[in-house]
Amino acid sequence: MDVYLKPLAAGVLALVGLLVIIALFVTHPVWLVPTAVTMAAANMILLLIVAK
């Protein structure tokens, strides 16, 4: 992968993850919140792995 593509891909992933989480919060169900938090944590771990 290109040096410039990695941060770009990571940024896009973070943005998509953020949008998904916002969408989940807006469309409610309380039980979705822990799922969203778990997804956010997994996303951050993924980003850290990709960034290295």
C-alpha cells in the first residue's frame, strides 16, 4: 500500500464508523448503544493496527 493511502483509508474508515454510530444513536433503540460503543472500540483498535 502507498504511504499516503494508508492514512487516507484509516480516515475514511473512521468517518464511516462515526457516521454509522451517529445513525444508530439518531435511530434510537437503547440496546444499540452498547453495540455502537463496542463497534467504536473495535474501529479504534483497527485504526491503531492500520496506522502502524
